[in-house]
Amino acid sequence: MCIFARHFNYQNMYSVIIIGGGIVGLASALKLKIINPKLKIAVIEKENELAKHQTGHNSGVIHSGLYYKPGSFKAKNCVTGYHDLLRFCEEEEVPFELCGKVVVATNESQLPALKTLYDRGIKNGLTNIKNLNEYELKEIEPHVKGIKGIYVPQTGIVDYRLVAAKYAEKFLHFGGEIFFKNKVVKIRDNHNYLEVVTTNNTFSSKQVINCAGLQSDLIAKLTGVPVNYKIIPFRGEYYKLKEEKEYLVKNLIYPVPDPNFPFLGVHFTRMARGGVEAGPNAVLAFRREGYKKTDIHLGELLDFLTYKGFRKVAAKYWRTGLGEIHRSFSKRAFTLALQELIPEIEEEDLVPGGAGVRAQACDEKGGLIDDFFIIEGKRFIHVGNAPSPAATASLAIGNQIAEMVLKKMLV
């Protein structure tokens, strides 16, 4: 017993350790603390701040649940999480606005997909969504060009960095702990607990939750679980409208998405922080956290390119991919895509905006995994895929994870 005591740090023993200080990790930590305040919970973050990656580069849209297949985890969590998020923002005085959006069909070939979207919205419980003809579209967005559309009043805007900061504030208030600059390098199974080794510390816990986003598959491998997918990073690049051209967009304008490609296409978003963004495209990033074209990690890039699942994706979507790359390097091509929705937009109306990197899970068969999915083991939970609308759904996902953890503790 004395030998054990010399090597075991009781101070770093936790009921639950959460790896990743993004919005899903913080929501999970908060939900666990609310449900069981006695739990000793730590959030471990490799950066020196919270929400630095996907959450911090989010476009700030509060999604309604329009796009997602009825019955899917995305649909269920988005609709539930939407109401949870609004209630949280109201209670905690986080500014948000339900401004509504239009989804626009610009040609006849898009009408079947537009109808599918409308039907999904109804099945997912959305109320007061409305089919629009050309003239009704113009009443809502005077500068848009389209033959038909859908108006979705539930869609809104918020700054998810503020939401994540408020999650963290409440978590800390309830006695939670957050550790920065602790990159996880090893996870050891010591039978009765897991030992999480970082660059600065060693933590021990009965349960570990992996919410590491762009690094989530690598963290999963550290636990020894079979990982039959790989996170492929797709960079989304934005332009911003010049201030004098912001009048062209009243709120949010989206195209009808390609049903075979898990991205929504370039669109216009009025931002909670001010301004109007135009984009994004979707191009392969050359490193997991590659926010610039010049961000290259040869080892990571080789890992993506040699993965058989990604090669199958590339073979399937190469035409679409070339178009996305063209828009990445050609402002003119990007402008042409935006002109499909608003013909008045000109190249000189656009100035460079930011970029985000989406953690897209890809399976070995070449499928870009569309739904949320979670891998569960005896002492761990891995959030394997949580792309958009994970920020909107964060409290619902966090609640689901909390219930899974608490159920394990009863066994």
C-alpha cells in the first residue's frame, strides 16, 4: 500500500476526465456537474484557451433541424439542443437573434431536393416554415435570385465562443476544473482506472470522455479501441462583404445543398459579431489544424492521402473537389458561385475573411460519415463524429454523454 501511495497522485484523481475544451466537451462537463454536483470533473485542453478550433471558427448559425434525416442523431439532438441552447442563452444573457433564413432553388433541377428539405423540416417538428415562390423570396431577401425557396423562421445567429465561455464559467462555478496546455500523449488502463498522461501532468479517472474534435480519432487509438475511421480535415474559407455592400443580405441565404455531398455549399451569413460572411468552400486541409493554404504537415498529409477510405472519397467526388479547389485559389470562381444567389455581387465587393476546419469522419469504405456517432467502452466514451450542427446541439449531446457516464457508474 505504501508503494502504491508513492506513485499515485490522489490530487489528480477524478471521477470523469474530459479531453477537449470545445463546445461539446464543455457542454458535457457542465451537464455532468448539474446532474451530479459531487463528481470531481476535469477538462483537459491542449491549447492555452478554450474553443480555439472548430468552436472558435464556427459561423455562428443556430440551426433549426431542417437538413437532417428524421430519426437520425443529428435530427434528434439538433431539435432538442436548439431549445436547450435558446433557453440557456436567455437565462445567462448571451446575445442571440432568431433572424430566419431562406433556402433558395435557382433552377428546376433543385426543386426535388428543396421539397425533400421542406418535408424533413416538417417531420423534424419545425413549425411555420413556408414554401416561397419567386416573388415571396424577393420580399424577404430583395436581392436574391431564385425560382422557389423555403423560409425557416427558427434559424438564428449567436457567437459560440461566448456560449462556450459561459458553459466554462458555470462549470467552474460548480466546482469543475480546467487544465490548459495539457496535450494528451498516452492513456494507460490500470484496471480500476484510466491514467491520462499529458505533456505537463498525469491524471487518473474512472471515466474518460474524448471530445477532441480534429484529434478525436488519435485520442481514441490511445485507449486501444479499434478505430475504423479517420478524421479528415476540410478547410472552409470565407470572404466578407464590404460594409457598404452588406445591404445586399438581410439575414441568412443558403442554396439547396447537394444531397450527395455533406456540405451546404457557399452561402451568406449575417454574423452575431457584425458583418456578413460569404462562403465557405470545402477543401482538404494539409494538416489537421490547417487554417491557411500554407499550413502543411507532411506526416499528417501523407496519413490522409494513403488512407484507403479517403482515396475512395477522392475517386467519388473528384469533380466536386476540383471545383472547391478552384474556388479556393480563384476569387473570380468564388464570386461566380455567390452570384448564383445574388447576381449583384462583384469581386470588388469581397474582402478576405476567416477560415475554419471541419473534422469530418471518413470510414474505410469511403463514406463521409454524416451523422453524429459515439464509441463507448468500459471506461471511455469517444465522440467520433460531431460536425455541424454540433454547436447548436451541444447541450443535447452533453446530456446524452452525461447519462451514458452516470449509467456506467451504476454498474
